[in-house]
Amino acid sequence: MRLNQRLVLFDLDNTLLAGDSDFEWAQFLIEQSVLDREVYEARNQSFYDQYRAGTLDIHAFLDFQLKPLSRHPREQLAAWRREFMERKILPLIREKARSLVERHRGDLRVVITATNSFVTAPIAREFGIAELIATEPEEQNGEFTGAVRGIPCFREGKVANLEAWLARRGSSLATCPESWFYSDSLNDLPLLERVSHPVAVDPDETLRAHAGRRGWPIITLE
């Protein structure tokens, strides 16, 4: 079955958001004294720097990022997340990003992100995007285990998760009439290479150079 809509994919961190929700979530938990500042702040910055450099070990990072979810009941996590949205995320949402999403009204819009779905689900909703493909935290009896379920939605894993999502709808990237992907990061090159309309958004140096060589559009949401 072919999709009868254009497929429009949005990376989240440093693309629709003027910042990184994964990084900000850890910083928020540090500020709430949920995580020890001395232990976690330097590691959080180190993982973020590795991500930006394209050298991130995603499994080591997810162990760091998902373990705190397993130490607290869902009710408490949900309360922290509501405050996190207000204090950390809403200030990172730019009007140009909202306008970009709005321009694709009528298309099949999807946020696709390496950041886990617990953190990103309310952010996608804030943008009015119903579909989310993200790294999935493992759950047991309604609580998080601290592990990841399935393939992390990162680099080639982002392609694999998208193809699995499309397959459940009887489709594939190859059968989409048109596919768009907006991203800032060199880590998204595997998926950018697969869509019919790759767009670099305020890209890092590696992606900017690659987009220039390939003739891809480069836009800014600043």
C-alpha cells in the first residue's frame, strides 16, 4: 500500500528546538537535586560533545540517560516532566519552527528523534504533531526498567525504526510519493540520504559541507 500523503520528518533537538531536550532533561534533574551535580554534570556535557562530534556510543549514553527513569515512580516522573516542559522546553520553541511545521499541514508529519519517547512525546504534541518515532524506554508493570526497548533511534537505527513504522502501515520509504527530512546533525546523514527531499536546518559543520556538495537546501530557523 502506498501512502497518499507526503511524508515529512522532523528531527527535534537543535532542529525544531533551539537546544537539546536530552541534555536539558539531565540538567533539569540535576537542578532538582534528583541527580548529583558533581557526578552527572560533566558526564552530561561529555555525552553532548560526543554527539555533536559524531562519536557518541549510544548504548553508553542511554544507560546514563534512562537509568534515572527507573529510580522513581511514573507519577513523580510525570510531575517533573510537566515542570521541565514549562521551564526548559517552551523557551526553546521558536516561531519559525512552528511556522515550518504549519507549512506542512495536510502532510503526514512525524517527529523522529534519538531522544527517548518519555521526554519527547509532550514536545511533539506541543508542535501539533501526532506521530512520534523515538528511542523507547523499556517498561515492566508500568514502570521504567532503565533499559532500552528495541533499536535506539539513532543514526542507522533511525532509518530502521522509520522503515518498521512505515511497514506497520503497509508502506516503505521507497513507496512514499515524496519524503522530506529536516535535520541539523551529521548523525542523521543515513536518513537524509534516503529521503527524496533532505533539508539541512542550521546544520553542524559536517552536515553543512555535505549538504553543499550534494546541493541540498540549507535553511535557518533562528
